[in-house]
Amino acid sequence: MSKTTNKFSPEVRERGVRLVLDNEGQHGSRWNAVLSISAKIGCAPQILNDWVKQAEVDSGKRPGVSSEMAERMKALERENRELGQANEILRKASAYFAMVESTAARRDGQVHRRPSG
């Protein structure tokens, strides 16, 4: 589970990104567009700039890990962690039942001892 909450809805993010990309030329630079638009939508300029960069990655205009792939990796890591925990539980249960079986066998006199001599 994420430790941070998303203050901005996906619609606000998409609108902010679209405004930056559409108005970049009118502001002289991308950063100037980000500064202007971030003030209008009420977010920090760096956050809006990160959204724009991620949108470019997702559309294939910039190299990097797409949002879809990042989510898939996160899900696989979570599944891997859960499977590891399940394996650990099974390993401990197997060891426990082997010990119980061994103890019961000794108690029933089924343990064979070496002849002395």
C-alpha cells in the first residue's frame, strides 16, 4: 500500500499535462509553462513537471518505465513476496509435522536401535 496519498485526481493531472504540452511554445520554455500552470491548478511545479515527464514516457516520446509496466512490476513483486511467505509457512509446517511424526514413532517403539556389540 502506498505511503502517500494522491491529492490530485487523474482528471486534474491529465488537464495539467495537456496544458503544459499545448502551451509550452507560448511560455518560451517548458519550465515557464510548468510554473504558470502549476500555480493555476494548485500543485508544486516539480510535481507537474514529473507528471509531464511520465506522460511522455507512457506515450513513448521519452525512454523509461511506463506507468503500466511499473504497476505490473509492483503487482508481481507483491505476488512474489506473498508466495515467499506461503513457502516459508509450508516449510515450517513440514518441519513441525516431521518432528511430530518422529516423536510419535519413538513413543510407539518403532525406532530401531543398532545392536550393541
